[in-house]
Amino acid sequence: MQMHKHEKIWLTLSSAMIIGFLLIAGYQTFALELGPPSHKETIDPQKVDETAPFDEPGVYQTGENEYEVVMTLQIFSFTPNEIEIPAGSEVTFTMTSKDVTHGFQIAGTNVNAMVMPGYIQKIKQTFNEPGEYLILCNEYCGAGHQMMSTTITVK
Ligand code: CUA
């Protein structure tokens, strides 16, 4: 049986398109590094307490309006538990989990990340509006999951 000429043309075209899209997506992700920036750095989840910077979780000023929050997540809490920063600050959250996969969501912002044991998650957010921001774990992590929350105070 012979293929119709048009059929051949469309098959060739659609195959070329699929390959083209894959090449574009791969190029953007790997060559231009436009993929999600997570999971680049790893850590031994058994040794979080001894591994810098997680051996000293806390809020650190890194520039005039820049802060870094070094945070560990564990069932069922965030460390540090109370975060206070001045309005207008750009905050980099550097996080890892000491046990299971947790979520890190800041209500009222676009911040929504997964924090997995073995990986370091970094996410940036600028807080212009003073107020209390609720941080929630949005990955089911066990019996106390719904109690896992904390706040950031911006003043
Ligand atoms: Cu941690 Cu849910």
C-alpha cells in the first residue's frame, strides 16, 4: 500500500514540529537555564544540623535592604519560628528539610515552593507592605501537617 502524498507531508511536518519543540524546551532549560532554579544544591539530610549554613538557622542581614533567612523545615515546624524584617527588604530564603517533603507558601505572595530532604531550596521575595505574612506548609507531611505554620512580620 502506498501512502498518500499529503499524508507523508503532514507526518513529516508534525514530527518535525515535535522535535523542534523538544529542542527549544531543552535549549531554554539547560543552555539558558530558564528551568525552575530549585534542586541545584544538595545536602546530606542526616547532617543538616552540622552543615553550614543550616547549623545556625536565623535571619541575617546581607545588604542594605537585603536579608537571608536560613531555615530548616521539620515535622511540624519552621526554624526560625519568628521572623521580623523591615519593610522594603529583599529576602532570600535558603531552606532544607530534615525529614520529609514539606511545602513553603507565603500567603498573599507568589511564593510557593517544595522543600525536600537532601536538597537546598532558595527563593527570593521582596516585602514592601508592612504586616504579618502567614507561612504555611502545603505538602502533606503527617499528622501535624495542618498545624505547621509560622509568620513573617514586616514593619
Ligand atoms: Cu510540613 Cu505539611
